[in-house]
Amino acid sequence: MLMSVEDPFDDPNYHRPEDDVESIQLGNLRTTGVLAAHTLAAWAGGGPTRPLPPTGRRVTCGPDSAHPTCPAWPMGSMTCDHGRCRGKLFIQSDRSHSPQSFVLRIRKEGLAGAFFDELALRKNARDRPRALPAGYYVAR
Amino acid sequence: MLEIARVWQAQGFRPARSVLFAAWDDETQGWWGSKYYVQNAPYPLDKTVATLNLEMVGRGKDVTIVGREAVADQLDASARVYSATVKFIPWFDGATLCLFPRPGCRRPCS
């Protein structure tokens, strides 16, 4: 919970008549918003989606239709150009939890390595406070 | 709250977990809004892992983190990232707006 009361123990009456629009502390409001946005982003995981390829070259890829030439893409990205624009339009993510990235890791590291890597990713995403870059998920 | 949702949309941020932005009404009268949500939850409560409650924001000069464990720890870490001065209270009685104080809790607590 994020609160803007000086001391919850000494101020049990949170709602006061003078709490109107004119008395809003903008710095306090912004700090609360920035911390809330950063915390939600860290807890929810994920990341920025990739920029869409040009309309004429866009091909839809689903989790069950991975193409061998497709790079791993972050969960939530719904389009892929089957590797034709690799390195030009896409931003590679090393935090992808997509089935495609798991398959790629199996090919590269073997089943055990990929499995433990996936466990480490999930544990990191769920259990650890994350120090995301300042300003990345919030308005600058 | 709406600004967070707007900025995420504008920046193309897609959370790996589902995040629900919700506002409760009539807390003072008896948590009517939060009670209604719990009784008519649009998403399974047993899969709701955490809540972040914004209470009385923009009032006074201090920002206080109230809570314990995972989300509160992340708030504390986020405050360090931004060098924000915050007060930290691990818990206190009377957190009336806490919907899910721990995993598995299916009712508002007082």
C-alpha cells in the first residue's frame, strides 16, 4: 500500500474536508505514481513489445506455429516476419518466456540446461525485487 | 492509476502477468466496492497473487509504504532506484482496504 499520510498511527481520520483538488501535492502524487508504475512493471514482468514490421511483410505467428528461422520474441508480441528482418526491426529479448525461446534453448543447451534456465527466470520474475532501470516503464 | 495504464499502453509495455486496474467505491461506508469485487470477481481469486493499493495519494508531504513481504519489498527497491524518500511501515492494524493480505485470502479483511 502506498499512502500519503504523515503517520497512519497518529492520523486515523484519513478523509478530511480540506482534502480537495487545490490541496493536492503534485510532487507527492508523482512520486506515488512513479513508484507504483515501477513496482507493477517489476512484479508483472514482461517488457516492451517489438515494433511491428511493415504491413506488407507482416506474418502472424502463434505459439503452435513457430518457424525454425524465427528468433525468440517476448510473450505478448503477436507478429513475426519469420526471420526476414532479423537484426533490423526486432529487439531481441533475453527474458522471453515464450515456448519458442524454450525450444531454442533446448536446442542450444540441452533439456536440462533449458529447464533450469526457465526455472531461474521464473523464480527471478516472481520472488526477487528487481532493480529495473529508472524511468523505463514510466513517463520521463 | 489511469496515468500508469496510459503510459504502459503508450510505451508498448506488455506485462507477462495480467494486471487489473480497478477503483473501489464506498470504502468508508463499509467497503462496498471491494466487497462487490470479491463476491463477483471477474478473474479467479485463487490466481490473484498480489495487490497494490494506492490510498490517499497526493496529500501531505510524505509517501509511506505500508505492508510486508513481496510487493512492499519491491516498492522499497523501486524507491531506492528513484532515490525517493519514503517511510516504511511493515504493517499496522486497520489496513481496511487490503483485499488479499496473503495468497488464498478470499475476503476483505479489517
